[in-house]
Amino acid sequence: MLGKKSMIAVTCTGLMFSSLMIANSASATETCGGYLSNMTDPLAIRMENGEKVIWDNVDPVLIQKRDKYVSLLKQKNWTITFNSAYRPYQYQRHLYEIVQNASKSSCVAAEKAAHGLGTEVAKPSNTAPHTRGIAFDAIVKDSAGNALNGRTFVNSQLKDVAAQAGLSFPLPTTDGVHHIVAGGSTTPDDGVLRLGDQGPEVTELQQQLNKVGYTVSTDGIFGSGTDTAVKQFQSAHALVSDGIVGVATNAKLDTLSTTTTVLRSGSSGDEVKVLQRLLTKKGYTVTADGIFGSGTDTAVKKFQTANSLTSDGIVGSATWSKLRQ
């Protein structure tokens, strides 16, 4: 939503930068009698002091979508003015506190006026689109200079153009300047996944990790838990343990997360490691060493008995299916 103290205008005939500065009514460290939290984040302070900080720390995927959007707008001779993109948590909190407390303090009210804020600002959150770096606020005008979107509206043609660029307007009637990566996905076009990525591709990765014996939340966010599981998987299966899910890691995960290779006492290899990790997840004490020895054999038979399967120690499709449930 609108609220930054600087703007960058981008015309569809190229990138043209101009600034509109609004004087601060309070310093970045002023709390207006305690109504506003003190900011210590250097980037948040730069923003509060009116510096033109828009694209710092945004997700690379947003840049890809933005550039495609600008190209499509240029074809229509439409212009776009970017107001904000990445917002540190502290700055989002600052804007939220201003709106929440403007009626309680003339100092805060002055801040609200200086920021050009309306009546609503999203609550601060580390998963908020601006803080995740997957959203920007911008106004688009047609060739005659008519606004195609604003705080309370979005032109249907503009929605179509945004969709072509992989962007959407989640709040067209209450925050029509707010553009977000469609679906909230921040998976690069190269298909490589790494720490910080988000979206359905990450959810699929997490599901695969669970199927090969790790415990990962399937929330679509490549956070520290997913990063740790990926590195452990890579290390266990002779891959570079860098947490980056590229071609080799994807191929290994695809194979092992769906394997129904028949295993029995004496078997060894990657499939046995997956079996052992899955047994451990089910509460059995097994070392994931890749060797189907007596300990693994005993655990398999106990698992089969507990799940009404033939207790023969042979891991076939039925046992694999139960283990992955």
C-alpha cells in the first residue's frame, strides 16, 4: 500500500528516475511519546529519512516479474510509478503503529500525514509480502494519463496485463496499488530451489523429503528446517551438501521418494537408508547406515505386524506405502 516518502517513476519508453521527497515530521528514532517503537534497522531508518530505497532485498523472482510487467506496459504505451517494494519488519511495524495511534497523538498524526497513509496498514509480519520481498506498490496510467489503478480500484485490462507478467492484485478494492507475485511463489525460473524460496515447488520438495524419511513442515517456505533436511539428504546420498536443490538433488529425490524396490535382509544402498529413516520416523530404533542387517529386519517385521501386513521382513510395495503414510 502507499506510504513511502519517495517515489520512482518508470516510463514504458525506458527507466526514468525522479524523486518526490516529503519532509520528515519526526526522526527515525522519535517515538512520539511512546506511541511508536524505536527503529534500529539501518534500512528502515534510511526509508524513514526519505531515502529512495525500493528494490533493496527484494526476491529475484519479483525483479523478473517486474521487468516483464514493464515490458508489457510499454507495448501499450502505459506508464508505471513505483512507490515501494521491500519493507523491513521494523518499517512495516512503524507504518502500522502510525495508523493505529494517529488519533491518540498529534505527533503521530503528523507522521501519518507525512507518509500519506490511509486508514489501513497490514500488521507487521516476517511472512508479509513486502517483508518477504515479493510485492511492490505502483500506480499505472494509460497513454492519456488516466490512472488504471488506485487505492480502491483496479482496471480489468490492467489485471490481465499483470497476470501475463505473473503478478496479481490480492486486494483490488482496498489496496489496488499492491502487486504481488501470483500465488506467492518465489521459485526462480531456473527450477533451482534454495533457502528463502517459497511456493508450490517448495511444498513438493518438502513432501518428497518427508517420503524419504525426514520430518519437514509442508508450508511451502524453504526455511532453516527444510535447508537442514536437504543438506542431510545430500550428505547421506553422496551429493554436494550445499542445501541447493538442483538437477542432481532433484533426480535423487524423485527416485527415492517413489521407490518400491523390494528390500530384504542383506540388501544395501540408498533405498535401505530411506527405509531405515522411515522406520525411525515410525518410532523404531534403526541406524540409517544403508545395510539391511538383523536390526533392520527385526524393525521391519515389527512394523509389518503392527500394520496388519505379512510379517516376513520383505519390504515390497505394500510395506513402502504404509511407511510413507
